[in-house]
Amino acid sequence: MTEHLFNVYKHRLNALDENIRTLVLKYAEEFYVHDKCTKAEAIDRAIAKAEMKKRKL
């Protein structure tokens, strides 16, 4: 479901590592569903969260 939900942002997701992409999709779905934000905002927030987790910030 998640991949189809954010299919419009595939070009942004393809630039990420596979591990980060998986996290981004998970986080983006959570943000979109639970926080009631837009898909674009959910992707932005998810990328930031996944990158921070990767760098242990």
C-alpha cells in the first residue's frame, strides 16, 4: 500500500539507499495517516527522520 500511496515521489525515493527508502516509506505512511499531513510533507518529514536515524542524531 505504501509504495502506491507515494508513487508520485518515486524520483525522490529512488535517490535513496534501499534501507533508507524502506524507512522513509514506513515513516511517511505514519505521518500521512496519523498526523493528517499532505503526502509531500509526509515524505519530507520521513526523509529527514530516516536520515537523522541513519546518522544517529
